Amino acid sequence: MEQGIHTIRDLFAQLGLQNSDAEIAAFIKAHSPLPDFVRLADAPCWTESQATFLREELAEDGDWAEVVDQLSAALRGR
């Protein structure tokens, strides 16, 4: 299996969030579980620009889409 271009740490940095392993784990714990009916970009934890970035990357199946999906799964407890 080929490794993605970006890591979860890269995504958090791109979103302007602290990106150490401990800070990522704390973020996921604080904002989980995200219900299945809530799209990741619609979660209340994002700023408007963060939500726009997430939405666009998923819609375009961009470079970040794979790691955005990983974050979504983590926030849903999968």
C-alpha cells in the first residue's frame, strides 16, 4: 500500500492547529465522537476557513483527501 502525501500532523499544521501527537490526541478526544450524520467540515470545532478547506479537499479528491478521511474516521471512533 502506498503512503499518502500528507500526514495527520501535516493536516493539523495546514489547519493552523497544534500538531504534536499529544495535541492531536487531545483534539480528537475533545471533539469525539462526531455523529455519522454530521459531515466532517460541518463539525462545530472548525473555523469557516478550516471548514472550507476540508470541504474543498474532499470534493476535489485533492492531495489532502486521504488524511482528511483519516481524521474523520478518528473523530468518529473508527
